Amino acid sequence: MAVAPKINVGDDYKEKYGFFDPEKFVFKAKRGLTDEIIQEISWMKGEPEWMTKLRLKSHAIFLKKKLPTWGADLSVIDFDNIFYFLKSTEKQGTTWDEVPEDIKRTFDKLGIPEAERKFLAGVSAQYESEVVYHSLHQKLTDQGVVFTDTDTALREHPDLFKEYFGTIIPPADNKFAALNTAVWSGGSFIYVPKGVHVDIPLQAYFRINAENMGQFERTLIICDEGSFVHYIEGCTAPIYTTDSLHSAVVEIIVKRNARCRYTTIQNWSTNVYNLVTKRAVVYADATMEWVDGNLGSQITMKYPSVYLMEPGAKGDVLSVAFAGKGQHQDAGGKMIHVAPNTTSTITSKSISKGGGRTSYRGHVKVYPGANHCKSFVKCDALLLDDESRSDTYPYNDVDAENVTLGHEATVSKVSDEQLFYLMSRGITLNEAETMIVNGFIEPFTKELPLEYAVELNRLIQLEMEGSVG
Amino acid sequence: MADLEIKDLRVSVEDREILKGISLGISKGEVHAVMGPNGSGKSTLSNTLMGHPGYKVEGGEVLFKGKDILQLTPDARSRLGIFLALQYPVVVPGITMNNFLRTALNAHRGYDGKDKSKAVSPKEFRSLVEPHLETLKIEKSFLSRYINEGFSGGEKKRVEILQMAVLKPELAILDETDSGLDIDSIKYVSAAINQLRGPDLGVLIITHYTRILEFIKPDFVHVLVNGSFVLSGGPEVADLLEAKGYSEWVDEPAPAEEVSA
């Protein structure tokens, strides 16, 4: 784990560290979603009226919107049987004994410390890293950077919040964006002032009492002109949750000359439907980079997108998906060229094993007048056996002139000749396969901070040994 | 008994019999050359000895250090001390030569990721690799490149011999290592092999042409034609081929000159 030093989060952590628990509510968690539940959530959080109204409006949109008819089969999701809001204390319903053996084994093999395991397994709601975060926090505050959870941001930075929230991904965007807007809780809020370069990656983990692993987290990042930030969410260790639906929304604004990189490594337990909407709008000469790795979950549908609004804007998506037995990773990217002289690249790498299925789904749109744009899409799929599957669904939509559009797709199997070559040097079949897979995703791994790269390689090794559930 | 004993080996590829019962013994300290025209079964012999899954053994035996190796996977054969320099080394993207060499060395030492005391240390690794870079005229920067990616034909072959030098096999099979090499590369490769040559190493050079044998003097030369040995002897056999080619057995011109690939 690429995380701060470990502090023992035992049963007495509340007393020891002062668990944040503002008031006792009468709120009682119920399955299913009604306007009353939404009002209760909003009231309990002490939200301004506009947010309550927005939540209710979004709920109405959610009810009207149909499930997507493309991509993975989502018809089995039972929306009436989901807890849409649980207080963190109530979330600790899981005990260590209930955590599945395969998850525990993976923790063992990855060498995750005890305290962290409980957090990742949903046994403990809190992961304490205040000590490290504190000095970082001071530095960020001095620079004028805001880095907090999204609920706190609504309370403490109401004007900034209202100016941007829901402007990039409005509730009517899709059914799951509507759902998220109706019931969102947690997530990260980042504001980087003009010209400020945040020189170390900001990780969701740094936040104390983080609810960043909630079901309906909401993240909003604003990079003001000429600024830079790298935000990292998730980790390579499997996140065990009994919640079967994870539907996050991430909105990012990258102003003139700024650059934002958003790195995700997600490894949900394989009961999870991971349906995430991620979008950035990018202005003149600014850059948005999505680095997105999806390993776990039963179904993932995720297509980070970039709206290139002004000349010189640049968008990159680099994604990796690994689908094992019973998993379907439907991932890709969208590049929307609104202005001329904008550039984009999408690089997708997928690995299917043991009957797993990966799909690349991408959309490159160039609006009329957005001349002289360049876009390049490359998707490579690696199949590890005959039962596994990979598909490519690239959509290109070009209404401008002098546009350079490239698309390259390869599907390959681990070649016998490569295996023979590595094995002829004494390397076992399993290790040779692992090396080839790690080599295949190397263009992705090399973009990660070193500790994440090492973990990812180790995780691939575990997946290849078949020791991950 | 020789360290490598091939007895009446018969091998087929896609149901076609290629090796029709050949026998050969190689002891440590000896350099053998197997020469033959195209299609005679030379590469089938080298790949079969290393355990390539595309070659089916129909009969016969191969013993190495007294052990039947035909049931062993290629990695087990390698760890037993057999090395094959491939005729066409493969590109493996995303894995650096450094990582490859280190992983191979660790595999030979029985390091499986757990007992760190078995793993080669960075310092030892450098001491094992760097001296050979000089002999083989390989730039150090090659080690940070991906396996064979963007390497020229000659660079690939030199890097094969680098792997051999690092892994220190007891039997080295060089499958047409000279093909496609310019004269400088042949010299570097030969110098490196001659350095490794000695009482602890048996060498099997597989070649179409006699040129490499001017630099690496064989103790024995065997002529393979159509899946069988038709002539065996000392270095004078190579001289004979140099003069006459394979015309005695097949309709092919003298092999002395190669069209450089």
C-alpha cells in the first residue's frame, strides 16, 4: 500500500483519536430510495436548501431515465434493495470473520498491515493517517490549496462549490449520474489556485475519516489557471464491500495553461457493479490526463472523458483493465473536440483471463469548426486463454476539416514463442506469463508513482497465480 | 558416457518426420558443429533439445548429465544447464533486458520471490554482466531497453551470447548464431564464445556456413542431411564442405559465402 505510516486502529480508536461524530441522528437506514430518505440525508448533513432541491430533482430524473441498453447487462441491479445512505458507524456491520477468505489471502500476499486490512475490508470505518497528513495539510493551506472531503467543502467553501458542482456532469447526463447527485456522500474536493503547482500527488488516503470508498462518492477538482495537481484515488489492494453498487461521479475543471492528472487504481471485490461517470472540461493550452486502472468488480462501466473547449487543449486517457473469471470490464474513454487545434490520445490496454471479458468502448467527437484537431486511439487486448473475450467498440464522429484521426487496435494472445524464449532461460511458465502481462501493461505502470507500480506488478502476479478470488 | 547423449532421436513437426533417428554425444570441453543445408533438420534438433512445444519426439532418448530430459519443460532444462541461443530471438515488449537477465539468474538460483538471500544482489549482478558487455561490444544502455525491441539482427545475436555468458550453461547450443551477422559481429560473438569455452562447457554450433568455424574451431563436425547424419569427423569435415558444399548429398551450391540478411 502506498499509504502513510500505520497507526493501530483498534477498537478503542474512537476514544484515542476522537472520532468525528457531530450529532446523534434519528436517521435509520432503510433500503430503497424515496424523496423522504433524500430529504433526511440532506437534513442530517445540514445542507443548504439548493442542495436538497438538487438532490430531489436528480431523484426524479433518476426515476425517469432508462438503464443504458449498451454495454454490460445491468438489469439485475435491484435498486429497491440498496442502502443509499449509511452513517459511517453503521457501516461497521462487517466483522473480520465475515470477510471472504480470498480477500484475506490477498491481503496476506500483498503484505497489507493489519490496521489497513480492517479498513479495506470495511471492518473499520476509519483509516488514520493524521500525522503525515497534518504537515502536508499545512503546506497546502499556505499555498491556498483546498483539499477536503466533498461534504466539508459544501459547508466551508459554499460559493466555490456552488459555482462548479454539477456543471460538468449534470444530473440529466445519465441514470447513474442522476442517482449519484441524489444520494452522493463523501469523495474529494480540491481547489488549486492560480499558478500553484502541488508537487506531491494528493491521495484520498491522506484525508482523515475518509469516506472516499463510499458507494456514491462525488469528487470535484478545480485547477485554476497555470496550476498543476496529481490526484490519486484507490489502491491495488482489494476493497471488500457488501454494497453491490458503486456509482461515483468525478467532475474536473482545468483552466487555461493548467494541468491535472487523475490516477485511479480500483480493485473492488468481485460482487461490485462499478458504474462511474468521470469528465473533465479543459480550456486553452491546458491538459487533462486520466490514468485509470480497473482490476476488480464484477462489472465496470467507465469511460473517462475530456471536453476540449479551447484551442491548445489536450486530453489523455490511459487505461488498463484486467478481467478474470466472471468479470466484465467495459472501459474506454471519450474525447470531445469542441475547439480547433485540440489534441487527444486514448490508450487502452486490456487483459482477459479465465473466461473474463474486456471491452474497449470509446468515442471521439469533433464538432463543426473544430478544425485541425488530432486524435489518436490505440487499444490493445491480451487474451490469456481461449475462453476469454475481448471486444472493441470505437465510435468516431467528425464534423470538421483537416482533422487527423488515428485508430489502432490489436488483439493478441500470449505467444508460444515468447513463452518458450523466457522459459528457455530458466523462468517458469507462470512467471513467464506474469512477465509478459506486466510487460504488456508497462506503458501504464510507468506512469504510476513507483510504490503503486510495484504493487500493481505484484497484484498481477497474484492474479496470474490464480490465487486471487 | 558423454554429458549430452542423443540416442536414435526421431522428431516430427506437424506430422512430418524431420529427424530420422540421430545419435550424438557431447562432453564438456568439446565443441561440436552440426552443419547442413536448408531443411536438413538443424533447427529441429536445437529446438527439440531445448524442449520447444512445437516439436514432437517420436522416439529415441536424450540424456543430459545422465538424466532423461525429454520430459522436462524448457525452464527445467535451462536450470539443469542447457542454453539455446535462438536463431530468431523474440521481442518481448515492456520487459527490460535487465529485468530479464536478473529474473533468469534468480530462477537458476532457485529464488522464487521469497528467500531474498537467494536473489542476486545489484552489485553482484553488475559484476556478472558488465565484463561481457565489453567483449560483445554491447552498449550498457541496451540493458534498459525492452527485450530485443528495435535491436538489429546482429544486436539480437550478441545479446543472446550475453545471456549465455551470464547464465554460464554446461551445454550451449548456438542455433545459426552466425546467420545475418556482419563480419564484425561474428568476431565479437566468437571472441565471447571462445572466452567461455573451456573444460566446463560443451558447445553445439548449428550452422549452414563454415565461416563462424574459422573463428571458433570445432573439435567435431557432423553433417546433417535430410534428418540423418551423413558424415562425422574432425575439423577437416568443415574444410571439405568449404570446398565442395553439400553437393554430394543435395543439389545446392557451395555454402562458403552467405548472402547477408
